[in-house]
Amino acid sequence: MPWTEFTCATLGRGRAIRRRTFLTFFPAVSVGAAGLVSLLGAHAAQLARKGKRCILLWMGGGPSQFESFDPKTDPDTGGGTKSISTAVPGVRIAEYWPRTAAIMKELVVIRSMVGKEGSHQRATYHLHTGYVPSGSVVHPSLGAHITRELAPPDSDLPQFVSIGGPTHGAGFLGAAYEPFVVEDALKGPADLRPTGTLSDERRRRRSRFLQSRTIAGDAPLVYEDYAEVQQQALRMIRGPARRVFDLSQESESVRQRYGNTRIGMGCLLARRLAEAGVTFVEVRMSGWDTHRDNFKITPRLAVMADSALASLVADLRSSGLLRDTLVIWMGEFGRTPRINPRGGRDHWPKAFSIVLCGAGLPGGVVLGKTSPDGSEVVDRPVAVPDLFRTICLLLGVDPDAEHRSPLGRPIKTVDGGEPIRELLSGREVAKKLS
């Protein structure tokens, strides 16, 4: 990232750059008139992307593409799963997704995803960060990057929220960009009330003490991050913003439409958070690791996810938020074409499906194709870095921005890849592809 863009983005959040931090990132730099023009240009770019947000629906365990968005007619592969027509003529998906089929004109289905990792832990890391795991560095997640670049300053709400359990966090970006975890959307965040019997004056004294701390080395930067998180938590506890987590304010009919399930209530909360201006929300649904009883487990999960996904997209569309909100449905990999002796499907990163929606994407699009038995991609393979680069461009985030690891190593937001031009053609961001 050019130093002027970094300076603008940092100052845009009201955070001054320490001299030591500046020299660490940008040694021997001077600013002239041209630099000032570039600085103002970067600030204008930041204003242009204001209001962008992302909701990731994470299907933990690896959902079967054959029982979702790439059904096959071969009984040895399809296992008896039927396909149904959708709102887009000629496009068919698995029978367990009728409500999603009805909104297919809003969706982009990528059937040609190709991953590098076949284990849950490594593939989850890859699909959250865009990088394969490395013992020397913990990479920031996509959520942390997007929050860092797009989150508004001084919000009373956390700008990176993980619903349904912890997710991959900020890595070397620091505590300020770690996710706020809501284990259960129905119960809301734990400990929203201040603990203990401290008076407001004692809390203020403690806050001033924390802000005044200075320790040798890099510790002041850690204290800055911690103090910022603490102040945000206090604003949320004391302010009206915490009501956004209260799903009892939604009517029973709305809750029934989403489904009174963890994924349903998670998506309902994600919608409320998006309406309140939260930048990145991840909703986690586990259980998709169907090594056995795939044809009992997957239909049950799919029906729940179908109601949640369709309701979320429909509500974002009706409110006008879908235009600036990118919705992503994905897991860490797909499942094997061959059905194992236990009636299950094993891990298959060689060819799987994901779904995108919103943020100006064209709807009713199916990208890529797999072989008749689903064992390989035969048209338009999309690698994880390709996907991440495209996501960044859709949201107005520079995929080539450079950050420094704790050891001083330059690391870009996205590790290589090419943008998915078919999804960006005709859009304003397409000019960035030349």
C-alpha cells in the first residue's frame, strides 16, 4: 500500500501515527505537493467506499456441493438427491433449497472453486485468510482486513462480529481488529452489563490510568489497541446500541421466516447488525462434516440454511442494503463424488461450490463447471486468492495493500490471484483490473 493511503486510512479513524510506527513502515519518506495530492486522493477513495459491509455465512465442516449447488444426475454420484428448477431458467440446485431457488436471480453460484488444503484446520485457515498456514506468522482474516479498511471511527458497536462461536481473528493486525464473539444469537452477548460495583468515577480513573501507561519497546502500541477496545466496550454497555442484539424486538412471524434455529437467528442478528452499520459479520453453522449418514444429516442442515439465507437476502434487498452488502456462503471445501461405505462423503478440495450475493454483483449467474461425476473442474477454475481478490475489489479494499508482520516481513492483503473478471465487468471497480 502506498504510504499516503495508509496515512489517510489511519488518520481517517482518528488515530495518530507514532513517529516510531511511521518510520517502521515508511523509512526515509518525504512529502511534497504531489504527495499531498495523493493523500487527498486516497481520502476521497475512502469516502467513496463508505458504507460497504460483508456478511459471511460459514458452513463449518465442508458442505456437500452435490446436496446444495452442484447436484448430479448420476446416481453413483448424486446418491438419489433430486434437483429442482430455480428462478433462473436452466439453473437447477438440490431439492433441499427451495427458498434459495426462488431468489436465484440475486445470486452468483461458483461451482468451480479449487482449494489447496484437505484438512479442516488448514482449509479453514486458508478460506479465512487467503493464505496457507505458516509456522512463522499468523495471517489476519478477511474480516479483520475489511474491518481495518472500512469500519467507521468511534462506533458504539463492534465492527467485526462472529455469531455462533469464535472465528479466525486479526493475526498480526492487533487486538483492535479481533472479532466480537456472540456464542448464541438468541441469548445475545454475554456480560453486556458492567460487572462489580465500581462507580463511574473509579471506571474513569482506571481508564485514564490505562491510557497513561508507557512501557519500553512496542508495548505502548499494545496498550493503545487494548484501550481502544475497552472504550468501545464501555460505549456499547452504556449506550442504546446494545439493543441491536435483542432479537425479541423482532416479530414472531419474522423469526419463523428465518427459522428458529441457530443459523436462522444468527442470520437475523446479522441483518440487524448490518442495518446498524457493522462492517463485517460472520455467522457460523457447524455439522457439515458428513463422513457418515450424509443423506440424513445434510438435508436437515440444508433446510435450516435455506430459510436463513433466503430470508437474509430478501430482507437486505427490500431495505436497499444489498447494494452495498456482500453476502458470502461457503465452507472450507466440498465432499467426495464417491459415497463411502458409511453412507457419507469425505473431504474434497479439488472442486466445490460457494455462493455470492449483493455489492453490485450481477444476479442469476452460475460460474464454472465440474465434470459429470463432480470429481474435477472442467471450466473456469477459481482459486482461493482469486476469490479473495474479487471480494476486496467489490468492497473497495486494495488487495495489494502491504502490511508488516511482527518480524518486519511485507505481507499483502491477498496472496496473488487474479480477479474474477466476469463478475466485475461493467462495474466501476473494473477499471482497477487493467
